[in-house]
Amino acid sequence: MMQSTFPLLSLAIWCPVAFGVLVLAIGRDDNPTLVRWLSLFGSLVSFAATLPLVQHFDNAAHGFQFVEKAPWIDRFNINYFLGIDGISLWFIPLTALITVLVVIAAWQVIEKKVAQYMGAFLILSGLMIGVFCALDGMLFYVFFEATLIPMFIIVGVWGGANRVYAAVKFFLYTLMGSLLMLVALLYLYFESGGSFDIQSWHQMPLTMTAQILIFLAFLFAFAVKVPMWPVHTWLPDAHVEAPTGGSVVLAAIMLKLGGYGFLRFSLPITPDASHYLSGFMITLSLIAVIYIGFVALVQTDMKKLVAYSSIAHMGFATLGFFIFNDIGVQGGIAQMISHGFVSGAMFLCIGVMYDRLHTRQIAEYGGLVHVMPRFATLFVLFSLANCGLPATSGFVGEFMVILGAVKFNFWIGLLAATALILGAAYSLWLVKRVVFGEITNHHVKEMLDLNKREFLILGVLAIAVIVMGVYPAPFTDAMQVSVTDLLKQVAITKLN
């Protein structure tokens, strides 16, 4: 472990939270301009605070870096214990970048309760970064659960007509899963002699029965968050009702908390159970990839289509994790990072169309390329990235996972590869109906192309998608040592 002399991780976590609280404290609807500029300044400072982590990260080092540790609740040996490795590194600047874009995206769209909206996203950003940094089990749980509160408020207050139903469903699903995780954390605490140190849990011997029960407890928490089939039904509802910013953060970051949990908890703490249940996990992942791909094909609402495609793409990530080879696990992580860029961009594109026509029904559109050529170009790019076009970020993770799956078992690799065909089918079907063809709705003729603010947001994500697709080395190099160490750990039995 590399101890940090300057608390970079604390800065990355608490900077957006502090700005969020400040925005809430001074925010009034009589001066929304001040609130917007302060929120933008806060999100940019918070993003800048994450960049030294990437700059000073040592790709060759083993273990955790930028470690901070201080006593928190002495009586129960709970510590404020932070650190990151190559697995968690890129999720931190990704979270901060998405928050900047969400603040800019809401600039003219959100007119009521502006301070509360911006404040909720800034606080949520800090809490999600905390999840990726926590090395204490209870600290992880607090951050993991606390993210529910701002998102519940965002969906419940600024969402659509059925926002309360969607918000409550989201909250109940994720809370129920997390309560089982809490039971597992408490069992590990007592079994380890009174420690919440996640790294000590990684080394702790456990019986097969204990491992399976702990694995299942973690599975409920993380599978709901990912979300995996069949506990995925809350996600389309939440996406459809959430405001654009809520959908972007939900897809780009919050789903990754579940995938990250598998890598930090399930695999290293219960390696024998992970191997024993890997067939079950691979089956669930393949169902998500194939069945949900067919479900996406028949959607009439753009948000629902992209929401279901998110479930299919996250199925790729979990498939990569449970085939237990380095290229598969790295591919799963790369898929999650890429999905952050691509799904965020897709929901922002849908937000751009909704702001103009106030409908998400695919049938209401058609021929957008004739009136919105700049938008059409970017929308096509993101749709192609969504189906894994080479030279886009979407290709990197999917190709690595399929390669890893073929190495593990040819038939599993073949089944996973069918998802590329399904991804192309629903993505190109969406593009054909929305962007190309004749203009069938006279309201579409009046739609204006991207303004400078919208072009900036989508342009940043377009650059990210292409850069990661053409040159993925910074992403894969950073995670290589950590993934190799994880797989070595998972290969060793912990049965006592």
C-alpha cells in the first residue's frame, strides 16, 4: 500500500459534496443564474481534483495507492479508510466528468428548484466516488446506501408523470438487496475478530457454506444495482421517469457500483463460491445479453430502448468477471468505462430531442438528418459505439470479453458474440427510424440543430468515445496489474 501524503481521495470525494451543500445553502429560485454558475464552478473544480490521481497513478505498483486511514468509530474498529487500485482508478474522473456535463445539460432545462437539483447531483457525485475509494466495509456500505437518497429525490421531484412510483420502486429494490449485504458485512466483521478492513477479509479463510451464503448476499445487492436479469425491472421505469440528468448519472455511473462490488467483494472474499457458482453467473449474464437485447428491439420509447441496452451491456461486464481470465476481467472493466461515455451520451441525445418535441416515442420522429445535421452525426456515432463499432470505445470492452469468453469456452464466446448482432439491430433500427427517411411529422421540420452548449456536451463525449476506441492503452494498462493480482487471489482456495 502506498500511503498518501496529500489527501487526494478525500478531496475528490468531499469537494463536490461541499459545493453541493453550499449551493443548497445559498440557492434560491430568485437568483438561479448564480446557482448555475456556482454549480458549474464546483463541478469543474471537483473534476480537476480527480486528475492528479490519473497523473500520479503508478501502473506497475501492486496493492492500493493514495491510501488514507483515520479512526472513525473506535468502539467498533470502523475506520475512514480510502485507497484505489487500477480497477477503481478510471471510475473516479469518469464520475466527476459526467457530473460537469449534467450540470451544463440542465442549464436552461431546469427552471424550478434549480439549487436543489444541482446540489443533489454534486452531493451524489461525491458519494459515488466514495464507493470506489472505500477500503473499510462499513464506510463502503454508508457510501453505497447514501447514493440512493439524492437519486431518489432527483427521480421523485424532477421526473415524469409516474415519478413517485418509479422512485419508490428504485429505492425498495436497491434497499432490499443492500440489507442482505449488511448482514454479510456484519458476519465478516465478527468472523475476522472485529475488523471492517476489506483487505483483511480478502485473506480470511471461510468454509464453503459460509462463502456461498456470503456470495449470495452480495449477489442480491450488486445484481440489483447492475442490474442483472431478473431483478432488472426497476431500471426501465426509473430511466423513463427520471429527468435527463438523472438518466445519464444512473446509466453512466450508478450501475457501475454493482459491477465494481463484484470485483472488490464477491470474487476476492469468496473465491471458492465464485468458482462454484460461476456457471450460474455466466448463465444470468448471457440471458441479460441475449434476451434483453430482443426486449430492446421491440421498444417504442427511446429511453426504454437505451435502458434495456444498458442491461445488455452490463451483462457483458458481469460475463467478463466470471470467466476468470485477465482479458475477460479487463474487458468487463473497459466495458463499464465505455458504457459510462456511450450510455450517458445516448440519454443526453434523447434529452436534446425531448426538449424540442416533448415526446420520446420513436414513431413521432423521422428525418432528423434534414433539419439537425450536427445532431444526427453525433447521434449516429454514439449509436454505432453502442453496438460496438471498431474504433469506438464500445468495441474495446466487448471484443475483450468475447475473446476471454472464447478462451474460457468456445460456445459461451459464440453466444456472447450474438449480442453484437442484437446490439447492431436495435441501435441501427433506432437510427433508421429517428434520423433517416422522410420527415413524417410537421413538428420535426421546426426543430433546431444543436446549440453551442449542447454541442459542447456531446462533443466532449464523442472525443472520449473515439479516443478510448482508437487508443485504449491508458485504460487497460492502469488496470492490468490489479486484475492479475485479483485473479491470482481468486485462484487460491480459502477453505479452512
